[in-house]
Amino acid sequence: MEKKIGGFARFQKYIAKGNFDVTFLLIVLALLITGLVMLFSASYSYAYYSETYDHNSLHFITRQGIFAAIGVTGMLIVSKINYNYFRWFAIIGMGISLFLLLIVFVLPQWKPGFYRWIGIGSFSFQPSEIAKIAIVLFYAWACEKWEKQIKKDWKFALYFGAVAVVFAGLVALENHLSGAVLMAAISVAMLYLGGFNKWWFVFGIGAVMALVLFFVANPDLLKEYAGERIVAWLDKDYDPRGARWQTNQSLNAIGSGGLLGQGLGESKQKHLYVSEPQNDFIFAIVCEELGFVGATAIIVLYALLVWRGFVIAMNCRSKFGALLSMGIVFQVGIQTILNILVVTDTIPNTGISLPFFSYGGTSLVMLLAEMGMVLSVSRASNLRK
């Protein structure tokens, strides 16, 4: 009997105590539900007209709904795990992520010319989705473990900077430029939040910006598809039926939305004008149907998510938990900003998804699991629930 009690006691240490932050959960659910509604509105026409999906207008929302249910279940399960044990995944996760980022180059291409997907039958996922959370976990763990050294020894900046370069470089080689930019941004932010000297942060930002400006000025040095997108961004009259088509239709959708929008389900541009409107350009359909007011409300929800994640982090008892929470919500925030900048033609079309809204089962499950990690941290945070 004593052995059974002892075994149960050992198991209990893995269970997070306390209540999670209800405010954060409600924000997540609000984004998820709104995203599912808009995904159905944006996708049903495209799915209906497509032979690939057997003219089934419910194709995307059915699959996304299933993954959402799996993701919410996973989020609640993850939220019950003591966040201190997420440290175990810091090195393991990096190893798995690195393996997947490398093996994708020897597997058959899921889409011609792109190495960013690993396909298993009709199922596919992007290793970069796993790499995003893996690098957050690694830096949160490393910045806590070597907290004193990173403030004094410049070599640690080089070590951790090399990790960022390797991961961002592999993602870039997969012809996933937006993923590489996102990976670099997450890395720089995590190192800054982790306590590195601010001048290293300035150097990192400067290096990334210099690299971006160099390729903007020399798009011919990039892969054909990436260089053409930069040219199309700089020259608004370039190839209107090709490289500029998606962006031009997106701007038409945003402009026609006006202040209050055309009404939910009333988008014109989703009827085979905006290509695959359920993916990266779904925010254009949001603007067309819900208008400036609706789009602003959704942006406010994202801002609240980031704010609440930082509140949870600032009240956390450990540096690892604080960095984990901040890194996850920063990732969501910067990815949202990049997507909106693309949709509004502020930056070149990079093919980056909008969290909670864009179609993608694996990415949604991973995203909700990350939200579960933040909820786990919130259980131990010293804040009013």
C-alpha cells in the first residue's frame, strides 16, 4: 500500500497545481471561434468550385473543426502539466526539430520546388511549426541555466546566435523565407528578454535588417519565386495577372470592406479572385466582410493575447516560465503582424499564415498546445485568476 501511495505521490509532482488564467483562456477561445467562423466563410466557395475537394463546400471547415477539437483537448491536457517539466523538451525538442528540418531535403517534395512540407499520405506538416516552439523552449531553458554567464561572457551571444542562424538558415533553404524571418525575430526577441546585453540585441536587429535590405536591393540573388515577389512588391504594375494578382485582389477586398464591411459571408473576392482565401490571405476576406471595425476588433484580440501572456510571465516564479510565456505570445504577435503587413502590401508576399484563422490542422494543434503551456505557467503565477 505504501508503494502505491509513493508511486502516486511521484506522479503528482508532474501535475500543475492551482487554477489557470481564465482571461487568457477566454481570449484564446474568442480568437479560435472567430477564426473558425471566418475560415468557413472564406473557404466554402473555393472548396465548392474545386474538383480537388469534390465540390464539398464543408471540406475545410470540417477538417479544421476536427483539428480544433483535438487542439483544445490537447491545450487543456498540456495546461495540467507542471511547466517546470517542459525543460525536458528543450534539448530533445531541438534535436527532433533539427532532424525534421534536415530530413525534409531528402524526402519527396510535397509541392514542386518547395521542401517545407513532410507528407504522409494525404496528411502533411511543416517542420518549421515544430521548430518555432522548440527554439522558444531552448532559449527559455538556456537563458535561465546560464543566466549569469550571458551577461558577462560574449561567447554565449555567439553560441546562441549560431543556433538562430542554423535554424533560420535551414528554414530559408526550404524555400520558406517568411518562416526564416519569423525564426530570426523569435530568436532575437528571446535573447533580449533572456538578459543579453542590449547592444547584442541592437546588433542582431541591425544584422537582420541589413540582410533584408540587401536582398530587397538585389532580388535577383534570391530563388526565382522569392525574388519575383520582391520585384512585384516594389513595382505595383508588375505582372498583374501573375505575381501581383493575389496582392491586388487582397487590396480590392480590403478597400471594398469600408468601415463596417459587406456583411458576414458576403465577400465577392473569395469567389475565385483571392486565390485559396482560406490560407495566408484570409485577413483580406475578414476586412471585406467585417470592415475596418471588425478587423480592428480582431487585432485588439491579438493584442490582448500578447498583453495577457506578458502579465502571466511577469508574475511567474521562475525565469524559465516567464521566458516561455513571453516567447510563445511574442511568436503569435509577430506572426500576426507579418501576415497583416503582407495582406496590406506593406511588405512582400512571404506566405505566412494568420494564427487561429488560416487553414492548417497541424499548425492549429501546435498553436493550441503552446497556449496550453502558457496556461500551465499561469497556474503557478502570482496573479489574481
